[in-house]
Amino acid sequence: MRTVGLIVEYNPFHNGHLYHLQQSRKITESDAVVAVMSGHFLQRGEPALLNKWTRAEMALRGGCDLVIELPVAYSTQAAEWFAFGAVKLLAATGVVDALCFGSEAGDIGPLRRIARMLAHEPESFGRLMADTLAAGVSYPAAYSEAVRRFMSAAGDDEAAAFGLSQPNNTLGLHYLLALERIGSAIEPFSIRREKAGYSQSTITDAQIASATAIRKLVAETASPREAAPFIPASTLELLLRDSEAGRGPIGWPMFVKPLFHKILSESRETLEGYHEMSEGLEYRLKHAIPTLPSLEIDTLLDALKTKRYTRTKLQRALLSVLLGHRKDLLSPNQLREGVQYIRVLGYTAKGRGLLKRMRKSASLPVLQSAARADARYPYLELDVQASSVYALGWPTAGAKDLLRDYYDKPVTLEP
């Protein structure tokens, strides 16, 4: 049985995701789909709209066969480590034959050539990065410019001109870099992203909208039903179910008080020890809060944002404070060790068959709850803590909701 792997957030699962899933199965000629999905907190430093079990159910109803969780240690990272953790998980299953990702270009050729050139971190590229960062630009802009100059010097003008300023192209490059670095035999494919950009907040098509635009629509109208044209019926059903139960939609406003409490109550030295806190950002945080016109995440981000600090970088730093993620646990050396376990969030009947195969093929322990975890998995402890913090955003949360990782079994979708 040929299996394709997808790396997703499904925040929420929408018509564009459905198209990508169906096309991924088609172009890779696969019989089954394994999705590595972020848990409660996401790559851009944001809480997910709905909890990870509900989003896993969306994925299964949309056509995935097995959903496994990308640990929060990786799901909230910049592109390099986000991609590395997800690709390592797909490879660790031992059942994934192909990886298919969306990109603005849809052309995987130039990306593969760049990945092969950069996989082993040539010194000349490091010098280019240092030069471009010294100009005071953000890391993503510096990376794009360094790649352009590096590939131009290598005589590959097509790759040099490739649009790495576009987020899905950049993320796709990091998937390919991860495949190269771990020596994986997984075959990569890419599908061109159509009709809605990754972070496009406006809606310009009758059926396809970005997840960003859908979340904005739900927030502005306070009604998941307004998103109906852009999401499968099963997604709408689950959105309404969780909304009526007081479990969503979730956003940064639900975590303003605990975040501001930590910022105000901790010393600059303590703040400096959180992951993503660099270049004196802890001082900017302490100085910014007394000047804010209102105690909101957006006003804080506006006060902190500079040419060097992108909004996403700042959100990830604030999220590290909220979740208590320390630099020592999320250092490059720690992250380079890779994931420590495969956490199952949901499966179909076909997915059950994949899990049976994984008993022999998987290179990591396969966990269906956190109940049997022990001190060997410090990143699983971070997942449990993240779930507890996330549940605090529910107005109806009970004690058991704070520790759902210990109680909830994977979502199943079987006849």
C-alpha cells in the first residue's frame, strides 16, 4: 500500500486543504494518507482555532487515514525546525513513501537544487547570511536574499530567481532540506497553491479562502456558519459543535491575562531565558507594556514590531513566555536529536492497518495517549502542558479538560 505524507495545521480544514489532499493522493498514486498535524499551538506563534482532537477529526472526515501530532517543541518553531520535526516524524513511521506539499510555485525542480546545495550548510552561505543579517533586515528576508546570491554565484539563475519570499515556497525548501539531511528515501512532490495565498486575509473566490481569511470571517461575524461556502460540511459541523460546547473558536485574546501576568511578574533575566527571546527583546517587553493604549496582544505586537522583529517572530517569543518554553530545552542541539515518539491523534480503518504495519516498521515508540509516557519523553511533557494552557481558553473548562492528554483516546473513524 503506497502512502503519502502531508504536513498540516488544518486551522481549520477548508476546501483548499481538501483539494490539496485529493490531489496529493492522485499525483503520488497513493492508497493512504498520513498527516503530521500541529497540536494546540502553531508555527506562526498562535493558538489553534480548535483543539487538536477536533482538528484530527476534521482531517479524518476530509480523507486522511492516520493523524499524528507534531510536538509543540517543533510546531511553534521557525520553518527550519518545524519542517525538520515533521519530516523526521513521517520518516520514523516507516510506512510513508511520498511527501506532498503546497507551494506558490508548484515547481519542485529549483527547490530540490537549492536543497542539495544547502543541505550541508556550506561556509560561504553562512557568510552571506551574516552579511545580509548585518544590514538589519528580518531573518526570512535575509535568508531569501542569501539564497539568491548563493545560487547566482553557483550559476543557477533559475534557482536564484525563485520566489523564496513566499512562505509556502520557503517551507517547501525546508522540507526538502530535512529530507536531504536525514537521508530519507521519501519522494517529494509539490502542488501549486491556487486562488488564496497563505496569509491572504481577503476572500476573492466563491469557494476557496485561506485559513487566515476564514478565521477572520468567523471572528468578525461571531458565527461559524458564515464560513460555510469555504469549508466542507463536516468542518462546519465540528466548528458548530465545539462553539456550542464553549470550546472554540480560540484565539490570542483568550490568553492575554496569563501572558501579561508572566511578563509583569518575571524579571528581565528570567524573560531572557525563554526560547525566541533575543537581542534585548525582554527589555522592549518590559518598556512597552506601560505605554500600551489597551492590554491586547495586537497593541503589544504593534509596540514591539520593528524592521528586524517580524510579527511572527514576536508571536513565537510571546508564546514561549506563555508556555514556559526555555532555551535550554529547545536549543538547536536538542532539536537536532529529532522527535522522541509518534503520538497518534486519530485514524480510520485503513489507518488502523497502517498502525499495525508500524509495529514493525516504526523507528520510534508509537503512543496513543500520554498515560504511559515517562521521563524519556520531555517533549511529551511540553505537549501535556500546552494542552493544559490551551484549555484555559475555554470558558467552560473543567479539571479533566486540563489533562485531556492523559484521558482522551485517539479519534477513530471506522465503519
